[in-house]
Amino acid sequence: MNKKFHLVCYDCNNIIQNFTEWFKHDQKCSKCGSKRAEVSYSKDISGVKDLISEKNSKAENVWHYFDYLPLNNKENIITQNEGTIPVDNWQFLEKFAKDKFGITCEVHAYRNDLNGGTGTFKDVAAAVAASILKENNIKEYCVASTGNIATAYSRYLAIANITNSVFMPSDALLASEAEINAYGQKVFRLKGDYAKAKHVAADYSKKHKVLLSGGNVDPMRVEAKKIMVFEWLRLMKNYPTVYIQALSGGTGPIAIEKAHKDIKDLNLVSELPRFIMVQPDKCDPMTQGWDTAKENGFPQGWENKYPIIDNPVTEVPTLATGNPATFPIIASLVKKSNGEIISFAEDEIVDVAKLIAHETCVRIGPAAAIAVGGFFESLKKGLIKNGDVVLINIGEGVKRAPKFAEKLIYTTKIVDSVEDCKPTNRNSYLEQLYKPFDKYCK
């Protein structure tokens, strides 16, 4: 029997002794068939206080929290220095909120673009999953993905010498496909959307007896991402009251709530941050479902009603989940936190990325631009209050989307000779860069 941790079925509280048993039953509860389970640890949770103390300011990766992650043997650890990333204070957004809306707040950016694996929010999940799969002698795995989870899992599983078969929708970024191929992992690009990719991946898993990623409620993924709460406590003077994230499936809020459950008796946090989940306006079924429920006063069964967008056409394919099966979970968590699910215009994400790059020298990707755009939209909608501590999840850097990077060109001038070249000051572009956001102040 595993003495460090066990899994508990979310629906019937059945005890699952370890991941070997969980995998044996196809990542389902053997008693009720539920696909959702949570990890419970035997070690006193008060040890978290020591891990987040000032003397641990040099934590190197997610495995700093080994005692509260579901792995038994440290020899199975796979890491690329992920998870212990900076939280930057973006004072220019604080100034914008104060000058344009009279709102005094803190604004911080959680820099997942600096993760050591693939520079995305998915690296921490991939590190923990690869380590657990290695420990359980899994040799082959498969995953359906719009891009970032596929690249992260492909790299970390390759390090663990585990074969990964990836099922991607037709609009997935070519850069993601190329990176997965570079690791020697197999890509099956579907002639269809993400929903079809998930369907075919499930069929492949069943036909060839290959373990399939458990998706957004996968306990490996949830346990990995809950560590961000510990990191905020370690790095931030004031704990976030607002958490903004670009939304596709939504493991983030699930993981944050799990962390809060784990440390509820330690008096480290009082309540969940308000979750503001942001979808691109060209693929926003969760926003539509939320708005309809809100307009009708959240009637009984509201969380099970949302539109399905077949083959969404979007500039942010990593967020192109047209059939969001996690809506009942995510929407319920958003409501519990007194948060919101909103949309941001895809046509404006280049403006966001240009502004961020100029003000911070941080080059964010399209999904991260959706999240930052959500901050401006939240100000407009009155969702940010005086005294709020806002944390924006920078889910990925621009290297994940090379074609998006090309759209950030705006200072180039074509010249014939030196006579056409005149000195300039980089700050002269600021008025131009802020102009697109004037409409949020009206």
C-alpha cells in the first residue's frame, strides 16, 4: 500500500490506493465509474508553511513541493526547471486603472512564459505527469490537444523515454506540430476540430490499449497546477483577490480550489480569488453559456446548458474548444468565487501584445494576450475594485506562435538611403500604442 498518498473518488469517496490502480481501471473509479478523483496526502499539510518561507526563496522547480505531489521516488523526477517562475508587478497597468478608472489596485503577471520546458502554463502539468507515468512504468501515452499541452507533454515524455501520440485539430499551429515531431513523438492531425480530435484519441486509446490523458480534471494535472497557489504565497506580499486566465478547458480554477482545500486549516488564505475567465470572442461557448445563465438568474440546471461551436474559426487555436465539457465544473467555480466569464476581441490581441512588449519587454503569445485583454475588459465592466490584487496568468510566450510574432512589427520603415533615416525616441510610440484602449474608458 502506498503510504504517501491515495486518491479519493470525487463522486462516491471510494479510496483508490495509488496511480497503478487508477491506471488499471482506465482512470475511472472502480466503484462508480467517475473520471474525477482527488489526491490526499498522509504528510501534515503544515509543512507547506516551511516551503513557502523566506529561507526557501531559491526554489528551483515544481518538485520543491515534492511532499505534496503524488510521486513516491525522487529518482523518477522529470524536470526542466518549471513551476518556480517570477510574479512580475506590472505598474503600467496599475497606472492605467488609476488614471482612466480611478481604481487603485495591484496588478501582477504570473510568468509561465519563463517555464523551462516549452515556455507555457502546461509545463508544470507535463513535468508531474511524466514523472508519475515513469514511476508507474507506462511506456506509451496519448493526448488530444489544440497545441500547448501537446508540445509540453511531448517534450517531457520524451525525456522520460515514453512514446506520446498526439491528436490535433486541423487548425492547430504548425509550430506546435513541428516541435512535437522534433521530439520523435507522433502527430495525428485530424480533418476536423478539437472535438473530433478528442473523439479519435479516445477511440485510439481503446483500440490500442494506450493510456489517454485525463484532460482538465486529470488528478496528475490538477496536483501539478495547484502548486501555483503555494508559489503565490511564497512570492507575493498580498495574495490575489482576482485571478485572470485565458479559458479553453480550465484546469487553472480547478487546481486553485484544490490547493485551497489542502491548506484550508493553515490560515494562509481566506477565500478564493474571484475567477475572471476570458475567452476569444470567435470561440466563446463558455461565455455564452454563462451570460445566458446570468440573464435568467442561474436557474436550476443552468450549468449543464451551453452552446456547442462546431469547427470554430479563430486566430487563437490553442483556445479553440468549441464543445467545453468542463463548463459545469468551471462555471460553478466561477460562480462560487463571485467571478465572471467574459470574452475579448481577437482583433485586438496584437494591440495588447505590442503594448506589453513595449512597456515590459515581455513578448506574450496570443492566448496570453486574451488574458491581458481580459484585464481591460474587466475594468470596463466594473469587475476590478479598489484594493484588488489582480494576478494575470501569462500562459505562454510569443515563441509558441511565430506568425503572431510577425504581426507585432510596427516601427519598421522602408528606406533607400541614409537621407531617409532620422533619429527617434522609442517612447514616441506610447500614444500610438495606448490609443486602441481609449474605447475601454468610455
